[in-house]
Amino acid sequence: MTTGLDHIQDGQIHESAFNFVSSTLTLGPLTITYTVDLSIPQVTFILTLAGINIGGGTINPQHPCVTVGGGAAGFKAEATLCVVPANKQVTYNIQVCVPFLGCKTYQGVLFSW
């Protein structure tokens, strides 16, 4: 009987590998690509607007919030990301502006652990 992944030997990876989570959030022309290190906790992120990098940053308990904004291809966006260790959450407040349609604000939880 096979237990699965028999070709991988025990001890080849440290359990801390499970401390990292990566994902993306897309809201119209804005995409946030982020990686979470749960051991700190810390989030490193990059914002792209219409496929163009407009900035990024790192948030952690010492620097809990970062605001990044910019414009590209006629679009504008600003995003504030905050890590809240007591709630085990990363929150976002985002405004995206699209030509001829106006602006929309999004708020919520980007990640919980």
C-alpha cells in the first residue's frame, strides 16, 4: 500500500515551509500579488494597474500599514494594506478609478490565519 509521494524522502523540507502563503487579489484593472510569512507575521506585496507595476511594500507588526498608489493607462488606484496580528488578519482599503466610469472603493480582509 502506498502512502503517497513516496518519491520524496522524509526530512527534505522543513516544516516552516507551511508558514508561507502566496496569492493575488484582482479588482478591475488592479492586481495585488502578495506573500504572507506567518512566522513573523509579515506580508510583502506588489500592486499592478493595467499590467503596470505601480509599487509595493512590506507590512509587519513594526510597520503595520502601507499605502501605495499610482496611475497607469488612464486608470488610478490607491491601496492601504494593514496587518492586524491580534485579529490574525491582513486588511485592505482600495480605491480604483476607471475613465468614464468613476471610482469605486473596496474594503475587506485580504488574508486570515
